[in-house]
Amino acid sequence: MIHILCIETGTTTCSVALGNNEGVIGYKEIADAKAHASQLSVLVASLMDEEGFDLSRIDAVAVSKGPGSYTGLRIGVSFAKGVCYALGKPLLAIGSLDSMVSGVSEFIVTPDLPSNTLFCPMIDARRMEVYAALFNRNESRITDVEAVIVDSSSYADSLQKNPIVFFGNGAPKCKSVISNQNAIFIDNFEPSARFMLPLALKAYKDEAFEDIAYFEPFYLKDFVATVSKNKIIPGT
């Protein structure tokens, strides 16, 4: 039996899950963008304690590789690397958008969608920008992962031919500007570590292990530091 610890920290939700070949054993999550650094290890310890499972028994650690929050991704990857180093276990990196697609079926009210329906997971990238890609019904990505500035013409060509299900914390900004009968929006969808499990199991079977020393998250965009408008030193 393969046991995998899954970690998702790329958005405002900090989430961990433990699973095996038979499915998700348990998970813990907290929706607070500022809690990742302080709560990630607490969530893992709480999950292991609740399930009566010794962390040393895991076979691998799977972590969301992005795109997403620069700080959140770094926290998750750093923690995952630490666990892998300490236990001598392999590291698996799962695309954040891919895992979202893996879990969206839980939120679809109308399961009998047309066979040509596409799925567009969206992660908020601030202002009117999102990280997104299009996937088909087989959960295969059919476009590159991009940082998209959303306007009324976004996905217009695809919407002419296909229904598209938009979801994720970046979708609400699309809902306000995309007006098309083929656009379907799912509200209140948040990424979860439990959605990563099927992809993590496949990656483990394929031995798609990352180099623990050199692996870096897929940020998509460079980190841009901001400077506070408040004066820190009097007279500056």
C-alpha cells in the first residue's frame, strides 16, 4: 500500500491530506493566506495524530508546484523538502491547476455536461489577472498555463464552440466580464490537497520524482516586492 502526504499552499487555503491507493484517509485545511508559515506543520501533526499514522510510514510527499502565491508555494515546497530530506522519501510535484481539475467534479451540480465541455481552473493573480489553462473532459491540459488578463473577449473563440466551466478563486472576476451562454461558473471552489492524490499516485508509479536539492516551484511570473507607503523612519 502506497501512502502519500499531499500539501497544497499555492492559494489562500493551506491544506494537507494523507491518502493511499484506496483513496483519501484524511485531510486538514485552513483558509487564511497569512497562516501558511505558522500552521502548515501544525496541520500535518494534527492530521497524523487524528489518523493514528506515523509520518515516517509515508512513501512520498506530494506538493503543489504552482502557479500560485509566490510566498505560499515557497512555504509548501520548503516544508515538503524538509520532510523528504529527514525521512529519505521522494518528492512529487503536482501542477496546481491540474489538481483543481481533478477535484472539480465534486462541485458540478449538473453532471451530464456535453462531451465537448472544457474546464478552466483559475487562480487569482491580483487585479484582473489570473493563472489559467484549458482542460478537456479527460482532465488533459490542452493549452499552456498562462497569466491571463481577463476582459470581455477572454476565451471568446473557445466559448463559441464549447461550454467552459470556470472555477477557482480567480473565476469571480471573469464572471463579472464574460457574458456568454456557454460560460458556466462554479462558486466557492478552493484548491485542496485531497484533490492531488490521484495525480500523486500516478506520479509515484511513474517514478516522476523531483530533485530535492534543486526543485523550485513554477511561479510563472517573477516575484515583485512592494514597498509600504507608510514611512518607517521619521523624516524619510
